[in-house]
Amino acid sequence: MPKVTIATVADRAGVSRQTVSNVLNTPEVVREETRERVREAITALGYRVSQAARQMRTGRSRLIAVRIEPARDGINGSVLDRFLHGLTDAAAPAGYRVMLYTATDDDGEIATYEDLLTAYDLDAFVLTSTHHGDVRTSWLAERQVPFVTFGRPWGAPDTHSWVDVDNAAGTEAATRHLLGSGHRRIGFLGWPAGSGVGDARRDGWATALSSAGLPSAGLDRAVADGIDPGADAARDLLPSVDALVCASDSLALGALRAARELDHRCAVIGFDDTAVAQAVGLTSVSQPLTEAAARCIDLLAGVLDRSAETRQLLLQPSLVLRQTAP
Amino acid sequence: MPKVTIATVADRAGVSRQTVSNVLNTPEVVREETRERVREAITALGYRVSQAARQMRTGRSRLIAVRIEPARDGINGSVLDRFLHGLTDAAAPAGYRVMLYTATDDDGEIATYEDLLTAYDLDAFVLTSTHHGDVRTSWLAERQVPFVTFGRPWGAPDTHSWVDVDNAAGTEAATRHLLGSGHRRIGFLGWPAGSGVGDARRDGWATALSSAGLPSAGLDRAVADGIDPGADAARDLLPSVDALVCASDSLALGALRAARELDHRCAVIGFDDTAVAQAVGLTSVSQPLTEAAARCIDLLAGVLDRSAETRQLLLQPSLVLRQTAP
DNA sequence: TTGTAAGCGTTATCAC
DNA sequence: GTGATAACGCTTACAA
């Protein structure tokens, strides 16, 4: 079949090419009757605008880029997967498509920005895994490239739009749940201080304990993420606790293993509600990833229109109850 | 900074725009000395071709589309994630970028093809989750849209390029491993007949048994994928077996649970080497996903150049040994 | 309200 | 081997 362009549509509707373009971009400027005629021609011919041609004129590609990370320890990798799906889903109705890229570190990622921006005219970026001293955000901000982050700007000023999950609220809810079940000696397994996410998760636990009038001192351990480190730390902690809140499902899994080995009854709650949690019946804090992705697109739309100012959104996680802490 | 186009480069190198274009696209036609001069100008100015402009002329976007599926039961979802990462990684050096889309069924996916093809001029598609009576491949083939599938064309003729993992070889290796460990009553937990992948996995198990002179009749069960169905089927099968090969990690997980409940010692091997397998120490058959992704890009490059004919690649999975079948 | 004309950056064709 | 010219499909002044 021959290519359908704006000219084909114009012919069929008996108007000029310009009028068709107006119907597409500024419909309010075209008389209703003409507009309808053009719209009919568009659907009848199955016309679709050529992004390339439009992009040449406008400099906008209607493309959003996201980095796809390697499935790290494998357990938490699925978090990004769900986020990506949500992002792609939410972007489509807004007229945007999602493009992937990979990078091994922040500098490599910035090099990719340059290519993506100059060669493909990317409209915006969605950054994940924000961290302290993140050079990516400042690079993008300096060049006035639109972006939002999933994860707040740890330590840096709130000058851009971001969406994040209230990590502290998640562990706080988990701890309260354990308190409600009668547990009084509740420990925490987390990561070394310094990672914003990890610190927030620890804070939530400490807050819940202190508002229940219970001490938290000495009841937490900081280790690298992973099942084995989790098991080691749990073994150390188990004699003094009867419940554990963990900063990740990996750590929680380690805790479960240690508890089984020591034959010590201990409630355990993980974080991220990954497939593993579902598989082994681990109670876990679940992040609203689809919602987060949709909000990222919302904020991005605001940034791209320059209509809205920068905004920050903190979403609430929920507790998914399973056997390890029913 | 002002926009750098081939005109800027041409000025700087003291040649015409066309010569710059020649250096980019058909370097062998340009005299070495001129070529070098142009190349220097390109790097000095940090010039990059505008994909949009190139695309307008050539009709090719250097974009490849892949569908991102929702994390189904959550356990096997990470398979696609790893594949996607590999695909993005392999596409970049070949000069291609990966675009995502979602779809709820085959028809919806075809509607998306239309949009992606006409609006974005997509160069090719990578299809995953091929199945019997797949309408997507015929739709694309009819319109001569380049594509490769990760998964062979079940039931359909081999008219396009595809990459697949030898599922039968995976379960056969798993079964042989169990035979080598002295097991003689080896059962199989799989899906109802009809899914190509599922049937192949069952075949591998049956083949290994029969070539060891052992009967397989009555030692398999077909259920829906999932932990609970797996546990139910395993409970039924356990009295007659001391080892189980499973079509998925989910089923294997169910089998493990059933074995524990019945306090029946039973070796278990899963399929896909998902995060869960790693977490619970489940021996599992691992698909070479990164390799598969890279081969998909290779084949696609051939299809896009029209240089190579269609080819089919069957990759070998490997067995990852863990506690459940050491 | 509608039409005309120019130009976005590239590559293909064809002279030189 | 190199350079001029046209064309890809669209949008944005500006003119009618």
C-alpha cells in the first residue's frame, strides 16, 4: 500500500496540508465541520503522523529513556522489571514510548545521555537507583534536560520532580504489625549506614519501637545484602529477639534459614515483596511500583509541558501478610 | 552550544556536505586523506548524526521493539528481564536501540505493530513467548516486517529466523544427573500437553529414562504452573518416586514443600534458575539468556541487511547444581 | 479560517 | 573523488 501522508489526507478531505496539520496540533483553530471531515479522512486512510518528520521540525521525539539494570543478586531485580512495565504502560496513553539503555556506572550512563540526546533527540529520562552524590541529576539539570527520578535526591536539593516510596513508613508498619501480634523483642537486619534507602528502613523500625516505649539499642545489625550475610547476622541476633524486620527479602530469607537451623521461633518480615517472598510465604513490605511508574509519567508530562512546577511524591507501601508473620 | 550538523563538519573539513555523508555511510568511496580530515572534524566538533533526519531519508529508524510482559506469577518473570538486558546490551554496539511496548494479547500486540511501524518506522521486532497458532508471526511475515523470535515457531513452518533454548536437552541433562546420583524412580512435574515448551521439557525427561532402560509411564503429572498445583501433584506422585524433574521453578518449589510436609526424601530439579532457585538452594536448569539475546541481534542484523538468509539457532541450557540435587 | 512557502538534517542521483 | 540539487513528511510563520 502507498504511504499515507498529510497530503493524502488533505486531498481526500479537500483541504490544504496545513489544515490537516492544524487539526492534529491545534484543533481549536479549525472550524468544526472541516475538522470532522479531516478526522474522517484520517481514520478512513489509517493515517499516522511520521514521528521522524515531526521530530525534525519540533526537535521532540516523544521518547523517554530508562536504564535497565542487570538482575543484581537476582532476588531484588524483579522490582525494576515491574517498574518498567508500569512505565511503558503509563507512557503509551500519554503519547510517549520507552527506550532502554544499559550502563555500568554513572559516568557511562552520562556518556549514553549524550548519544541519546544528540542522535535520538530524547525528550526525557527516568532515573532509578538514585544515591548520595549522584552526578547524573546535576549533569541533566545543567543541560536543562527534562527528567524525573524514582527515588529522592539523597542529600541533594529538591530541585527536580521525583517519586519515591516511603521506606520508613514501610518498616514502621511492619514493626507495628509485629507489636500488634504481641512481639516485644523486635530486631532489625539492614545495610551499613549511608544508603538513603537503608537508613530510612532502619528509621521506621526504630520509630515504631520507641513510640511503643521499647528500646531498640543493640537490636539491629548492618550487613551487605544477601542471604548468607542475612543468615550470619540473624544467628548473632536471634538469642535476643523473637521477631525480625529486614531491609530486603534476601536478608529476610537468610534470617529464616538461621531461625530454622537454630530451631528458634522467630517472626520475619522482608522488604520488596519479591517473587521469593511469595514463594516461601514471607511476609513483606510491598512497594506500589505500577503506581510509582504512573506518577513518574505524570510528573514528566508536567516537566515536558513546562506547565507544572517540579513536584515531589511520596507513596505509601503496604504490608503483604504471609506465614512468617501472619 | 549551537547544533552541529554535517554542514558544520563540512565547513570545518573544507569539503561538501555530501562528502561528509559519504565518509559516514560509504567510507570506501572517499580518498583516505579527505576521509581522515573529515573524521577529525567529526570528533573535534562532537558531531552525531540526527537519527530523525536520516530516518526521513532512509525510512529506517535503527529501533527494535520488544514487548515487556507483566511479571506473571512473579517467579518466572525475571527470565524476560535478563533477556531484555542482554538484548539492549547487544543491540547498542550494532547501532540499534530497544524500544518497549506492552500488550495484553496477540491482537492487541498486532495493533501496536501498526502504530509502531507507521508512526515510528520501527526496523524490527523481537518476539518472545511464541506459541502454537501464533498470529503475530504470520502478520509480520505477510507485511515483510523484519523480525526474529526467541522461541521456535511451534507448529508453523520455519520460514523466519529464530533462537531457542533446547528445552528437551535441559530436562534430559537434569534426569541424567539424577540417574548418575543413583536415583532410579524419577518423576516429572509438567504442564498440560499442547504448549511446545512444556512438551519438550517432558520429552527430555522421558528420553533420558528410556535410554537408561527405565519406564516413565505413570511417573508424570500435568498441572497448571504454580507452587500450589506443584505441591498437590507432588503429593500424589511422591510415594512412587525418589526424585522429581520439574518444568518450572514454581512447580519445583511446590514439590519441595510437599516433600517436606510428607517428610519424604526426594531430590528436586527445577527449570529457569530463577532468583527463587538461588534463594532456596534449588538445583535448576539455566537458560543462556544473555547469549540468546545476543544471537537474536545477530540474526536480526542479517535479516535487516538482507545479506543472510533465515537461520535457526538452538542453544544448550546448563544445569546449576544446588542442595536439592547436588 | 484556510492556503503558501520555507526549512528541519540527511542521503540518493547525477553531474563534474 | 567530489560537489550541487532534490526529496523525505512535517510544522510554523505569514499571507490571503
